[in-house]
Amino acid sequence: MTRSKCAAKTQGATVLSHLRMDLFVVTYENLVEENNHTKLLVDTVRHNEVRPVPPPPQINAAYGSGFSYLDRVDALDDDGW
């Protein structure tokens, strides 16, 4: 089990267990084991590396994008949030 530390990019995952106050075991939805491309990657991550999935955006019919002027958003920049 190895993870690339090159890019800070969020990945969908599911918590499998809570090891202690600051550690979780997760399985990723779209990452696979390096040596077995048919097996989803399972990894141990620190508490500061997980966050709840944000709710889906509300679609604003007036703008079509779901966002309005001065809305606070997370924006992808250089492959990181």
C-alpha cells in the first residue's frame, strides 16, 4: 500500500474503521492497489486528511451554475482544494 504525496487532491473514500483519536482506515472509491489493479486501495489516514463529503450544489435557475455572486466556494487551484 503506497500513496503518492505529490499532489494534494481529494479522493472519494469510505471509512472502514477508526483506529484511534487521530487515525482512520479508509478504502478509496477510484484508487487501486499498486500491484493489483482490480483491488481498491485501503489506507490509513490521519484525521486532518479526511472531511465529510460536501452536499451537492443547489442549482440556481437564474444563473444555471448553482452559484451566485459573492457565494463562498472551494475552488480547485493547481490540483488542490
